[in-house]
Amino acid sequence: MTGLRLWAPWLLLLAFLSQSGTALAHKASDSFIYLDSDAGELRIDVALRDLALLVPLDQNQDRQITGREVRNQRPIITRTVENGLELSAESGVCRLQGLEWGLSRHSDGRYAAARYRIVCPDGDDPGQLQYSLLFDQDSLHRGLVRITSDSGSTLAVLSPDRNTLPLTSGSSRPLETFAAFLVEGVVHLLIGLDHILFLLVLVLPVSLMAPETGSDTIRSSIVRLAGIVTAFTVAHSITLALAALNLVTLPIAWVETVIALSIAVAAVNVIWPVLGRKTWKLAFAFGLIHGFGFASVLGDLTSGVSDMAVALAGFNLGVELGQLGLLVLGFPVLCLFSRWRLYQRAIVPAILLAVVGTSLVWAAERAAFI
Amino acid sequence: MTCSVNTKGSRTLLDLCPATFLPALRGRAFWIGLGLAGLLLSPDPLQAAPSPIQSDFADDAVVATLPDTPPIPEQLPTTSTDLADRVQNLISQARSTGDPRYLGYAERLFQRWPESSLNDRLLVLRATLSQSLHRFEQAREDLTVVLERSRNRQHRIQARLTLANLETVRGRYAEAQHHCYQLALDYPGLIAESCSAQVAARTGDPEAAYRALETRLANSDAKRPTARLWAEGTLGDIAAQLGREAAARHWRDVLSASPSDLYIRAQLADWHLQRGHYREVVALTESYEQVDSLAVIRAIAMHRSQHPEQDALTQQLRERFSEARWRGALLHQRDYARFLLDVEGRPEQALEHAWDNWQSQREPLDTRLLLRSAQAAGNRDTLAFLRQWLEQYGQTDARYPEVAS
């Protein structure tokens, strides 16, 4: 029995460990490296907690690090951090010239932060970044890099296995990004039933006008249609851009609820034009909110994508193409149907009723998340 | 009377105004859209500028608090026993703080130690480490080696128990059952009984499993708190599965003996959350904001009870998860999915992460999260798939949303 008692604590540990084995999650050890390639500057933030592994920060051993202790150790801190970081160009290793030094804040507390001007031999641009700070202590430590330039920003992660990052700007990438997001835009419009329904209720009244107004109906229908589609497009492009570039962010549950409501309102408006007969105004107003809906999809696709502007342009164009394709195929069919009385008298109201019903159900479901 | 179109704080936009006033909106439709656009500006921390560098911090201000443990020594331990002790200590700290840094320190020690001189104890420890990092295949491999080659009963039991738990968490109940059975042969007692009860409960027989283990615990004269706590924790799990109030009592007992057990703390907090006991949730998670699972449960409770601190915590979590996404860590899937579902109200995205999480762990809380996300996102395929999976094992759980329909 004594044998068993001896290993009891060991069992205690592992027993609970295995029970909780996968429940762990906590902010891991990360350094933040911001590289501004236009200004030729670099900033690095290292958690004080991590720095304490490398530098004797806690001189009085009270587990508390004060501002004074940090200040006293500044020379060792800078030397240590600079040793863990190397920028080089073809002509040789670049020098880091200190611009600013102090403390900064991230989600888990204070970091030691420093900003440098990058000075490479012969005035070259740096070609690669190598990072090795803390890798010898903590295999899970990472250097999180954000490279900013006038064409957007790129995110990267440096790890013990991959501690070097080439900085030469990629050439063929933007085209790939553009094409990929173009497809995403088309796909999203086609599978996003709410945008299609909204378009349908905007377009229905135009298609109904055809038999009523006589001779140059086709021409005027197309003009009206073009007006509506343009208004919708311009509006959602504005808000899509605002949201995608993070200038404006709305809570998604709100957006989706209002999108659902907008469909219902637009459908009611066909029969009872409470918001006026100028459908293009309605298309514009609600197009603004639909733009935020597109943006939430785009946002999910672009985490880690560098060329936000290119992605945005591709996605937006994709949405427009999807929309245009749908109209080119669908609108003539609707016009054709509109010559049929039963369609006007019964089917259109039935469609509208179904659309109102569906969208109100959506609105209720989505409002539950507000 | 004028109808004010209040865009802030209202549930919907138009239900505030009676229908007859709607024509008055005619010219305003544009402004409604624009007004909404101005609502709630909040930048994404990933794209946002980093916080400014502050140079004039006060000398006397405490700018960081280090953990109570001594810093890791520079040199590698010289003997296997020293290394094992150190690694075990680090894993234990990771467990009680939820901080993955300790796992990184431990892994670094393993990397510097020659692979050929890993003894059985070190292999079990490395497997435990791998399991914590969701490297299940590697964990299984190391444990299998120990089971095959070790003559030391203690190490075999350790390996068997870890493997049984790994398979249970992964939802591979036949394998888990096999290991529990083998464990009972090697080391009969409360721990082996708990092992089998857990698997039996997940595979269609929670009622009998609970009763048997409860009787067994009551009649046990086991003096080792380890085994009793282990059984108590398991009883809590099964009681929760049965929807019994006793779950909270079992978990509280474990927690009072071992307050740093984050797994049990999260289970208990979740239990209270489900019952709308928000004050208990906030109390249980107090000063555990650094642990994602507890912080997310806390944020949900605050969100639902309109707690004054809810915005601060939500904002902090948003920043933390966006850093985690930048890092690309997969350890956060479960908590992130839950945050997306219950705080951000983004069921589609929640479903994506809940699904990824379920590929690695299939504990009842993971399954429930996936069911709820699929339901909220209206994804019938996933629901149908899960129903079939649950049916295959006869798994029922009072905490699952209605899966019958």
C-alpha cells in the first residue's frame, strides 16, 4: 500500500489534467511587430511578463514590476529586444535607430514598446525580417507582424519553425485576390436569399408597368430598372466600403434584422406605397443597410488578407455581376408573365404576401440576437 | 404628436411608429439608413492603430505583476527525474492558471532533451502536454508506447487513464470503454469506476451509471482525496447530463477542495448560467477573466443581466479573440464560437468555429454548442448529422436544446 500512497499526488495531478486537458485557453505569449514600409519604421511590443524571463526586471523580487524598475533596466531591455530582431537588405544587416520608447497596452496588460527608424546599408529597403526573441524559452511564443504600406496591410506570424519573413512585396497576388473575391461576391449574392428577395420586390412593380403604359414601355421600364439598380448598388457600395475599411461598424444582429424588415417594408410598399412610388429612393435607403450585410460576409473572408482595397473592389464587383446576371435573366421573364391577368391579380399579391411573411419571420429570428 | 424615429436602443426601426405615420417617412427613408449607419462606431483591433507608446509612466506605478512562481532556470535539468518534476510542475501551473505559456516552457524543455532518453514517465508527461495542445495523435502514440513497453504499473495506469480520457473527450466511446475496462483490471477502485460510469453515461445509460457510482462512492472507504474528488467530479457531469440539481453540489464539493480546478469551475458556472443564476456566475468567474472559457461565460451572464461592466469585458474579449485569430491558434475555437453565438449574435460564424471545435473535442458542452449554433443558424444538415451521431451512441443530455424535432 505504501507504494500506492507514494504516487498519489502524481495521480492527482494527471487525473485532473486529463479531465481538464483540453479546457485551457488564455492569451498566449505574443510580441507585436508593426512594420511601416512607407515610413521605413518598425515598432515592437513585448509583454513585460515575457521580458521578465530574459531581463532581471523584478530587482527587489516582490513579483511586482514598477515603472522605476522598468526604467532602470531600459538599456538591457532595448539590447535584449534588439538582439531578438534582425532586419536585412541585400546590401547587409540594417541598423535600428531608436525614435520612441515606453510602455503600451494590449488585451492582457502592459508591454514594453519601442519604435525605430530602419537604416539599411546603401539606403536599401529591408528585404527580410528575422525574429527569435523568447523562442528559446517558450515554444508557443509568436511574433505577430503587421506590415503596413499605402496598398494596405498584411498580417504574418513568426514562430520557432518559421522565424523569417520576406518583405519584398508580392507582385501577382492582387490579381488572385481580386479574382477570388469577385467569385465570392457573385456566390454571396446568389446564395443570399434576402438580397434576392429585396431585388425581386423592387423590380416587380416595374415589370407590372409594362402592359399598362403602352408604346415605349420597354424603354421606360429599362430606364426605371436601371435607376433602381443603380441606386441600390451605389448605396450598398458606400456602406460596404465604409464597413470593410473599418470606418463604420454596426452590430450584425441589428443589420440583419433591419435587412429582413427592409424586405417586408419594400414588399408592402408595392401594394401600399407608404414610402412613395419613387422606388429608387427606397432602393437607396435600404441599400445602405444591405451594404453592411455584405460587409459582414466580406469581413469573415478577409481576416489575414492584405489588400483590403483589392478584395473590396473584387467582392463589390462580384455582387454587382451576380445582381446584373439575375436581372438579365429574370426581368424579361417577369415582364412576360405580366401580360397574364392571373399573374397580376393573384400571383403577384401571393408572392408579395409570401415575401412579407418570410422576411418577418427572419426579422423575428434575427431580433432575438439583439 | 410627432413620431420620432429613434435609431438607438430600439429593437426594430419601424415598429415604434404607428402605420399611419409611415407616409411621413417618405422623405426620411434616406436619413433612417444614414442614421443607422452612424450607430455604434467600433474599430476592429486588428486594423486599428496599436495603443500609443507612453513614455511618462510613473516610477511608483506597478506596471505588471509576475506569477508567484520562480522564473524558469536557464539550464536544462541533468537527470530525467529532475526534468520530469519540472515538466510536471509546469503542466500543473498551466492547469491551474489556464496560461499556455507553461505548456510552451515545458515543450521547449522536451525539445532540448534527447528523444532517445525519454523514459516512461516523461512519455506520459509529453502525452499530457500534447493532449493539452490538441495534438491527440501524438498523445495517443506516446501513451501506446508506454502501455506496450512499461513494466512499471504506476506508469501503465497513468497512461491508461490518460488514454481513456482522451478517447472520451474525442467521442470515441468504444475505445474509451476498452481502456476503462483495462484500467479496472490494473487498478480497481473509484477511479476506474468513474471512468466506466462516464462512458456508460455518454452511451445511453446515465441513470444507472449515476446510481452505481453514487453507491460506490458512499460505500468506499478510500481515504485518498484524489479518487473521491475524481468520482465526485464525474457524478457532477452525469447529474448535469440528467438535468439534476445535484450537479451543482458535486461540483461545489470538488471546487472547495481544489479551487484552482478550472474545468470544474467552468462546468459549474455554465450550469448556473443555464439556469439564469447570473449573480452566481459573476461571483464564480470573478478574477478569472484571463481564462477564456470563464471570461466568455461571465460575459454572457453580464450581457443577459445588463451588468454595468458588460461592455468593458466584451470589448476586452473582442480584442483578445482578434489577437488569437491573428496568431491563428486553434485552442480558442470553443470559447470563440460561444462568444460569437451568445454575445455577438453571429450564429453562422459561431457554427463554423463550433464545428471545427467539435472535430477535436466532443464533450457534452461542445456538442451542445454545435447544436445551438446549428439551430440558430438554421443549418438543418448539421442538426441532422448531430442527431444521427447522438442516436448512434444513444447519448442524451438535459442540456441539449430540443433535438427531437
